Amino acid sequence: MIYTVECSFGDPASEVEWNDFYSLEKLPALISVSGFHSSQRFKALNSGCPVYFALHSIDGLDILTGDEYRQKGGGNFARWQQHITDWHRNLYRGIERAPAIGEGEYLALSAEGPEPLFRLGLTPYAMHAVAMEKFPEHRWLAKVERGNAPDIKRLPDGVHIYTPMTTQLTNHGSVTVGEGR
């Protein structure tokens, strides 16, 4: 299943420190939770959506309600909570594992159907919300080669493009975090 967390951050003075915390501490803690298989963070390149997007592959909802998740910091942003805005969490079926988005790639998301992504020459993967907010109920994601990226200013309605802030962390190997903000 795919667990998504998206938000914006309302305090420019502490945003760099918050991003360091999230990318360097929180993601590695989450990927150490039994049932988490991959985690990656992104930043939106266009407006009309939350600025930050995290994409996790997990076994199911019970992982997010378990003691290990809570003990390792799941859902707790401590001192950052007051600055987190436009926060949304969803659990989706349809894709077992999130694709890794590399340095030369972007992540494209659509809540308007797969057609806008097809028109951009992309291959979308369908997801259906099954828990948490359940909105948007359907979402499609696709990898975008940076050299073939669409004009950000001319994207179809409901399509958002994200650049990776981290490499995809897995619980099966290295947990190196790439640079990027």
C-alpha cells in the first residue's frame, strides 16, 4: 500500500531546520518501522498543492496505528507542529511499492484522472484511497524524465510536479539521504 503525507510549512525562519529534521531524522526513523518498505520526500514545483509530499510503501493501516510507529516518531512533529499547514494523510491501494524517483526525474501526480498524464506522454499508476482522509479518492502518479518534463506553467488542471528532496530510503539496504531543498 502507499501512504502519503503532504503539507506546507508556515515559518520561513525555521523551514531549513525543519526540512533537515524531516529528511535526516524522521524518514530514517520511519523506514526502521516494521512494515515500512520505502520512503521518499518531495517538494512541489508548481502551486495549487501542499509544498511537501512524502511517499511511503507500507504493509497496511495497522502499521500506522501500532506502538512501534508511535515510538519511532510517527505522526509526531513535536516543535514543528504549529508551523505545519495544509496537512493531509492518505492510504492508497493499487500500487504495492512506490517507484523510486531519481535525481534525473520528477514525480507527477494527478487527481483528475490518468488522461492528463497520458497527454503529457507519461505512464500513470492508479491509486484508490482506502483509509485516513480518503481525499482525493483516486490519484495517479508517474515518473517524469527531467529532460522530458512538461512546462510547469502550462500543466493540466490537477496535475502537480514534484522534485525529490531525498533518495528513496528502503529498509532493505542503504539509507543515504541526498541533498536538495
